[in-house]
Amino acid sequence: MNQTRARGRFITFEGIDGAGKSSQIAAVVALLQARGLTVDQTREPGGTALGEKLRELLLHEPMNLETEAMLMFAARREHLAARIHPALEAGTWVVSDRFTDATYAYQVGGRGLDAAKFSALEDWVHPGFQPDLTLVFDLPPEIAAARVANTGTAPDRFEREQRDFFERVRAAYLERARMAPQRICVIAADRPPERIRAEIEAIVAERFFR
């Protein structure tokens, strides 16, 4: 008799640039793999060949705000259709650096996109679908900016924004978390990495493996 394969789970990491997501994403991937799970690590915008081309445009080309939002969701639709949904159906766990919460934070909160237009795009591109768990790394923008500056890499057009932009992005992330407390956990990202890692491991264990 054929057994139905268990659906994979979808975990997303969010936060302003410089919040320290990257090393913690790698730690969660390793944690899940140590439990014998197959894990697909991805990112947004991007995640597919088309998505990566759109990422280059989004990060480096000036454009109208609504164009920006629609391109974000276009890349996301391709990501969902070509990679995320097939992986989850195959029993693979997907860990993504950013998803739709980032669009809410950056385009609605940071840039002032009409929230109704955002909701219409969200409902069209992935109606009824959200991550199983979202970890929002919360950090004062001045600390994040110093971390980004210390990387020595050329900033993209989002990273070049002023502090007040990132204050709005941060506030929008926290607003989004208040709207979905059952899904979104806010992580204080101004602590030593090992303390953050321990908290995240406890959250993942409680949510999925108790």
C-alpha cells in the first residue's frame, strides 16, 4: 500500500538589512538536516532563474513603487510555482530568506504602497497560503546600518535608503507580527549570536517537534 508523504514545512526569516539573518538561517537548516529532514534553502526576491533576474532589476534599477511591488510578487509567484509548492508537496522543508512579510514591510511600510493594493496582490499570488513559521529579526536601524557598512560590499538601492526609511520598515514588521502572532515570532537581534540561536532552536523545537 502506498503511504502519503508528509507535507514539508515552510519557515521564513525576516528583518531589515543587517539584522543578522544569514548565519541563523544556516543554523536552522543544519538543525533540520540533523533530524533527517530534506531542506531546501532559498531567498526572495530570487529562488528561481527568472526570480534571480528580477532580483537584479529590483535591487539595482530605479522604478515606480507599484512596478516594484508587482515585480516582487511576480518573482514570488514563479518561486511558489516552480520551487516552494513542489518542494513542500514532496515532503521537503523550505527555509527562505524573506517572503511576503518583506513586501509589506519595505513597500507598504517603507515606501508607502497602498495597503489595499498589497492585499490584492497577496490574495492573488498566494491565496490562503502563509509560512508555517516566520522569524522576524528586530534590530535598531543604526546598529543594522553599521553592520551593513562593515561588510565592505557595495550597497544596493534599498540599503542606500536613509534611517527614517528603515524605522518605517521596522515598525511595519512589528505591525505585521501583531497581526499574525500565531505565525510570527519576533527575535531581539541585538544579542550575541549564540543566544539568538538557542532561542530559535527552542522555538523550532516547540513548534514542530514537541
